[in-house]
Amino acid sequence: TKKSTNEVIEELGLVQITDEKIIKTFVMEVLENSPDSIELYKSGKERAFGFMIGQIMKLSKGQANPKLVNDILKVELSRIIGDK
């Protein structure tokens, strides 16, 4: 085609979300809907963290930057439950 790579990526919805405010919105939504996962994480169940990451990625349709998701989720969990 005569389209640029960036045009094709955008048309297919493959653009990665790197805006921290948008990612934080996803994180906060998952945290609000996952009180059980927060409690499991608080009690040392690391799998709960992975579950929440998965829910955030699902919410963002896989477009959120995974490193930012991980970093923001850690910060918000620390804020909610305190440092582990």
C-alpha cells in the first residue's frame, strides 16, 4: 500500500499507550474492582499482582505500555497498603 507504517499501525489500533494519566486511570479502575486481589497481594500472594496486571492490559486492549503499567500499579498498591 501507499500508507506509511505509522498510518497502518494507527488504523489497526496497534498504537501503544504511554500516557501515564491514561494508564493510571486503568490501574485505578482495576484496583477499585479488585479488593480481593489487593488483600491477596497484601498477604504475600504475588500471583495477585500478575492478575491485576492482566486485568489492566485487558482493559487497555493490550495497548498499555507494560513497564508503565507495572510501575504505576506498584506505586498505587504501595499507597493503598503501604510498603511490603
